[in-house]
Amino acid sequence: MTVFQEKSEEDLWTTYVAFPKPNVAVVATNEGYLREVLARINGKQSPRALPANLPEWKHVNIHAEFWAVRHYQKTGAEQDPSSPFNRGWERRPIRKLLA
């Protein structure tokens, strides 16, 4: 693993880079997260990030070349303008959403 640090304005950004396999680069800003990803690449078994019983899975073709799934949570929805649990966000002016 290689670690880079860069100061941007008042913040110090740390970037972790690893090359677990040929032609694969993994980059993260959290060392613990990167270590977990590398452990999973090496075969560590652990709980799924998104449980198999989420209703969102019925809309995903996991055999497609590219796919994604997003799970919305009610907690924090008022901070997420894309959340279906954020009641009324579609009525706010766009400048407030971008602020």
C-alpha cells in the first residue's frame, strides 16, 4: 500500500493506493475501508454490504455488464434531495438544492 498526503486549503487529505492484482488499482481515503476491500479481494467472508432481502434487488439485473443499486434510508433523508423519503424536496427551488 502506498500513502499520499496533500494539503488542500485547510485540510490534509490522505489517499491510500493498492494494487492487489495485475491491472487492478484500489484507491481510498480511509485506510480501514481499503484494508476491508483488500481482505475481501483475498477471500475474506463477511456479511454483504446490502442484504439479499432488500426489495431493491428485484430491479437489478446482476448479469448485466454494468449495474448499480442504491438503498435509501429514512434517517438523514432531509439532507438528501434525491431520497424518496425527503418529502417536499421536489418543490424547493434549484438554487437551494445546490447551496
